[in-house]
Amino acid sequence: MTLLLASQSLKIMKNISLDITKAEQFLKTNAVAAYESKVKAAQASLENGTCPGNDFLGWLHLPSSITDAFLNDIQTVANTLRSKCEVIVVAGIGGSYLGARAVIEALGNSFAWLVNDKRNPTILFAGNNIGEDYLFELTEYLKGKKFGVINISKSGTTTETALTFRLLKKQCEAQRGKAEAKDVIVAVTDAKKGAARICADKEGYKSFVIPDNVGGRFSVLTPVGLLPIACAGFDVKELVKGAQTMEKACAADVPFAENPAAQYAAVRNALYEEAGKKIEIVVNFQPKLHFFAEWWKQLYGESEGKEGKGIFPAACDFTTDLHSMGQWIQEGERSIFETVISIERPEKTLLFPHDDENLDGLNFLEGKRVNDVNKMAELGTQLAHVDGGVPNIKVSVPQLNAFYIGQLIYFFEIACGISGNLLGVNPFNQPGVEAYKKNMFALLNKPGYEAESKAIRERLA
Ligand SMILES: O=P(O)(O)OC[C@H]1O[C@](O)(CO)[C@@H](O)[C@@H]1O
């Protein structure tokens, strides 16, 4: 018994792995291998800081630079919020929102908001839309509740988040008094600039800094993601450890054929450039991964969609969406490929029961795990879609836990950095996002936008 435990603890944890064989069959022989020198050059340009957007490379070796002292600070603040709040509202949008939600939903109970065991605070997300009903209903729900707020914004000025934070701050102060509110409002923002920083310093809120050189969509392993994840009760040390193992597994000196990020970057660019596959659908067979795909969509969409180029990042939850998007994927325009995030083993076991009457004809599944059915759905879908002309990339994940989510995060980040460089764009800016903001501010007569307001009114007259 003791021996077994000892050997178990020495066991080397398997990493996530990549299978591109069912994508390669849609390409010319050796098409992926032919990318080796370009991929190596792209990764080298990240490593030596010569790529476009090189002032935003702080994420590249972030996992290995995270110290225990830093994680302990995150955990201490999270513990304070957890002890003082029954609800924590995480206010943020885009990269200041999606990573935290992706991890919390992947690791949490599917019915977290209904589980009332008081072991964890309820985590709610806001500041990611301007829906009046959403905000009204949120403020109604929070009435009489002991709630806290994590206000996350790198710029500190994003309208959706700032507007929401003003509402929440006022409500929190009204319900708990200004002095107590100060202890349950935390800011995660720039070190020096922006309204969120000014407010945090003036009010004396505990605050964390988003490093200058880490863009929003690459910031989940900074306090942007780590603080809400710790507040939700998940193990941020394991998450970071997972990311650290992928930092090693995808390092620039790992041979091309063994580097999963290099392979993924190469195959998706080959599919895009040589096989006309303009859309990538990230697919899961576990509904808990829905927001992980949302995080991935921002990562790849903002990084690559520019200069008239870029694979369109889409996502589907299977088998749910096989009953809505399945028809299009099987037989629509052949411009898509799929990347399946495949969880090898669920955390829980549910066996299918016997029924004497067998009215539903399902006794052939008796005694099987629900996951056995799901896995056959996954395999059947892969075969059908490949037969239908959809290249398939598979990312296998041994288990849905913090360690492997950390691996997935870093794997997709480094692959994105390489892929964007292969595409020949700056993967670390997002100039296109400003267009709607400029119009909105002009339409709202925001001070400083007088000329734009005049121009837009003339255009609409
Ligand atoms: O953290 P901030 O500055 O509020 O920005 C939120 C999000 O908005 C964007 O800047 C786009 O407007 C994203 O890139 C970013 O993740």
C-alpha cells in the first residue's frame, strides 16, 4: 500500500497532447513539416523580442516568473473577500473577463449558482455588456446581500466596465457603509494610469497591477484571472503549475515535431493558406468548456483578425450544437476546420440504469457510464465530419482540473503568438476595436469628441 502510494506520487503527469493527423490528410504530403523553418523563425522573433508588438511579450515567460509570494498575496486577498462576501461580482470585459470566467466555469459545478452550501461565494460577472435589464436585475439580486466587487480594467476607462462599477460601488457603499465597502472592493488595473487606478488610490482599495507588457487577452495568469479564480475557491497554484509545464513543453528549443504549439500554429496556417479553410470551430463535448472557447475566440480573433486577414474563430458546444450547427458543419461550404478539446476522463461517475420495461429501448446502454456514450458521440462526429470534408485537430486533455486548464491556457497563448507572426500581422494590438467606441462616444456627446459628434450627426441627418 505504502509502496503503491510512493510510486503514484512519483508518477510523471501526462501532458495535454495534440493529434493533427486528421487535418494533415487534407493537405499535401509534408505540408505541415514544410512550416518548420517559418515556425522556428516566428517563435525566435517572440523569444528575442523582434516581432511586431514586441512591447507586449510579458505573457511569454509569465508562468515561470510567478512566485509563491505573489500567489500567496492573491490567496490572502481572495480569502478576505471569501470570508466577507456571499456574492462577488467580477466587473470586466474582453481579456479582463473571459479568462476568469473560462476557468471558473470549467472547474466549477454546472449548477454553481443553485448550490447553496455556503462553501464558496457566488461569483457573478458584469461589466461585459450594457444591457439595462441585465444591470437592473443584477442590482435587484444584490439588494440586501453582502457582496464585494473586483473591478478589472487595464485601461481603467472601458465604458461597459466603468459604467457597471459606478453602479456597484454606490450600491455596495449604500448597503455596507463606505468603510466596510473599502474592504470588499478590489481593483485590478494599470500601475499608474486610468480612472480605475485613480479611484482605487483615492478610496484606498486593495489593488493589483496588470503589467504594462501583458495585453488583456493574454492576462489570465495575472491577477486579472488569478484573483477571481482564487475567490471562486480554485487552486491557482495548480493552474500556474500547469502553465509552467506547457511553457517547457512548447519552448523554442523543443524540436518542431514534438512541440504541440508549433504544430498547431503550423497546421492551422497550412489549412488557411493552402486549403482555403477560413473558419476554425473550437469544439467541446463538455458544456463546462463553453466559456473556455469564448476566451479562445477573443485570443485568436483580436490577435489575428486584421489587415484583411485571419482565420475566423468560432465555437460550438457538442453534442448540443450538433442539433443546430451540425447540418452546416457536415454539408455546408467547405471552408471550415474543427479543433476539438477532448477531455479524456470526467471527474464524476454516473452509470446508466436498467429499466424492466425498456420503453425507451435504451437497455443496451445499461451499466455504461454516460461518458461512454459521449465518447462514442465524439468519435462518431469526428469520423462523420472528416468524411464530410472537415479537417480535424484534436487536443486531448487527461482531466478537467486546474493543472490541465493551466496547460491549455499557455498552449493556446504561445501557439497564438507563433501563429499571428506566421500570418504576418501584429498579434498583440487590436486597433479595430476602437471604431465602434469612437462612434458611440460621438453619439453620446462625450466631452473631447465634439468634432466626431458633429460629423456623425451630419452623416445620420
Ligand atoms: O481591460 P480593459 O482596458 O477594460 O479592456 C478590456 C478589453 O477591451 C479591449 O481593449 C477591446 O476594447 C480588449 O482588448 C480588452 O481585453
